[in-house]
Amino acid sequence: MRHHSLNLLTASVAVALLVLLALPARELLRSAPGSVPGSLPVAASSSPALRPDAGARRTFGVYVDPWHIDEWAQDVGAAPQMAAKFEAFSRTLPLEPFLQEASRKGLRRVMISWEPWRPVPVEQGLAVQQLPQVGYRNGDIAGGLQDAYIRRIARTLREFPGTVWIRYAHEMNGYWYPWSHGPVAYRRAWRRVVALFRAEGARNVRFVWSVNANLFDGRAKWWRHLRAYWPGGRWVDAVGSTMIDFGGKKRYTVARFEPRLRELRRRFGLPVMLTEVNVAHAVRLPWLRDLRALLARAPWIGAVVWSQLPSRGKQHQTGTGDVDWDVRQDPASAALLRGIIEDGSRPPGR
């Protein structure tokens, strides 16, 4: 049993000793770089920021804003080399803050999924979403209506101290976006956009022509429809594909994606990028293992870009799985994704 009576002298000595012990710590806080007089001390993180591997042979990107990419890296245990974002033509906010913060975080690659439209609220449904929008139609862009805007974006992106990948008007071979209307005009619009970037001297910008795998279609139908949108090798730096397993009745295994990815590689002879990757929660672990195995035998896949942003595709479907989970809160999945990132930094065969 603890005694509750203390000798007055003993108490005084104890208090004095505590005061003396506190003085060095107080002086240290005062002299700490960046400390604010009178402010509460903030505990330093026990884990240093994970830095992206600038020399990775396969780029790993994530759709996370660069202000939070350090937290994402700490939770997963490995740092991505690229930050990605969606950007609509109708958006008026500047891109400079995103680019500056990415650079400050040590990133030398970014990817922008650039959508020529004014985004349609999901609740309005596919019938409205896929309608052509005046001012943003393929023919409007091919005819020069958006030239001033495109040139301004080109001048902004050319200042980034690294490579900018543009994923312009993606999944054009689907039926859910307005730019799917008119393959001929689509090709003309694509070439005009690229030509304007070249005219503005944006030599650090690369264009990835990113399709949808359309696993609900047979291979012949998929290829026949897809190739109508091809703008030509002079205008494309890489080909890409969305790779999402929605689960449920839209269960798309890695084994089903692989033949289409190989066909993109064989037909076009360009690096392949997986430009939007996610998987339903229920099948995430075997699917991520299979993805890692695919990447090991497909060195021509030059980038993997992970996305757990809200999916329009998911919201327009029924009978599918849960793709709204977070890898940062799932240690087993984070370990698999970390392995994919680390594999991309190893020499082939190691």
C-alpha cells in the first residue's frame, strides 16, 4: 500500500529536481528549427518520408494528390514514383500547385487523365453522361475551338521538371463517354492536341492512348472497334488500358486481361501502361498476386497506376463487388502492392 504522507523536505527536493530536468528539453524546443514561440511542440514522425525510386525500370503511380502521397507511402510501405489525377477541360483551377507539390515531394513523373468535357453528375445516368457536349465535341476540338486552352495547359506542363504523361480522352472505345462519338473526328482531335503541345515546345510531355479492355466483348469485336480510334504511331508514345476487376457479375481476372494487353503490345509495338488499376475487395488478394506474376513475365508493361477514386463505372452498374475499400487500411493487400512497387525497382530476373 502506497504511503500518502511525504516529508516536506523530500517533496521540495523532488520538485526542484523535476524543474532542473525539464530545462534542457525546454531549451531544445526553443532552438528547434521552425519552432514557433509559444506553440505546442509537435512530435516528429518516427518514420522518415519514403522517397520515390527515380531509376525504377517500371513506374508505379497512384491517383493521390501529392500533398498526401507521403502518408500513402508510409501506409503501404513503399513510395510511388508518379502522382496521377483527373482533369476536365471545364475545370478552371490552375494546375501549377499540383505540379509544384509533386516536384517538392521528389516526383519526376506525373500523369493527367485529361477529359474533354464538363463532368456529368453520376446520378443523371449513362444516357446523359454519354451525350456530346457543345464546345467539347471531337469536331470542336479538331476545328480549333479549344486551342487557347490547350496551348495554355501545354505551357504550364512544359515547366514541370520531369515527364508528364497525358491520358487524353481515355476509354474512347467504350460507350459511356461523349468523346466515343465519331472515331474519325476523335483521331483528328487527338492529332491536333499533340501538334499544339509540340508547337508550344512541351518536350517533356508524353501521350498515352488508353483504351478499355471491354472484356464483355469478344476479341474480334473489341479489336475492330478499337482500331478505328487509333491516331497513328507518330502521335502516340505509349498505349494503355484500364484494368479494373469490379467483382460480382463483372468479375475480370488478370488471366482475362492478359491476352488483350499482349495484343496491344503486339499490334502497336509500344510500351504498355496500366493506367487505372483496381480490384473488388472480395478477390483482392489472389488478383494482386496474379497481377504481380503477370508483371514479372511482361517487362514491356512500363507503368502501373493504382486508383481507388470513386468509380463512375461502379456507380453505373449493379451486381458488382466493393471497389471502394482502401489498400492503406488493409495490411495484406498493402504488402502485395508494396511487392509490386519493389519489383519495379529490381533488375529483370531478380
